[in-house]
Amino acid sequence: MRENCIFCKIASGDIPAAKVFEDEHCLAFNDIEPQAPTHILIIPRKHIASLDKAKESHYSLLGHLLLTAADIARAKGFAEDGYRVVANTNSDGGQTVFHLHLHLLAGRQFIFPPG
């Protein structure tokens, strides 16, 4: 845990969040500034600054995050209609909180390319 990381504080329970899912490896919660009707953030409990900082030892954790996104989509009932999973990486990639996280977006049609 990094003491100045807001997502580490959410993962530890020091800051409340509208939790959607949690297990020993990750936590999913509603984004406070949603960019779609459904916007859920999925974070690992372990602090990893960005996807760019992930290592081979994080291989199974990264897969777990993606499978968790799919499980949430099915559980929430929007998997069949479709959804988007995004990992913004570093400043030019749009990352603003430097704790690896996935955005799970649904509830509207998305265009490609995104921007």
C-alpha cells in the first residue's frame, strides 16, 4: 500500500466507495465521475502504478482483473448487450490516478476509435 495513493486507501477501507465486488485480489466500485451509464473501476489490492509497471509476476493478477470485469458484466446483466474495458496507461494515455485500474463501461453504444 502506498500511503498517498487514493486507490490504496479505498482498497484498505480507509476511504469509502460504492463497492460492486471484492475478493482477496481486487476491488470493484462505481466511479464517482461516470463516463457512461455504468462505469465501474476494478483495482488490484496490490499497488502497481500502471500497466507499464506490471511485471511477469503480475501475470495471473492481470488475468484475474479482466475475468472479474467479465464476471461483473454478466452479474449486472449487460454482458450480452456489450461493454468496454479500458486501462489508461500513463499521462498521455489518460491515466490520472497512478494505481493500475480497469474502467468497465456499459449502458450505451461506444464508438471506435475512442479518441
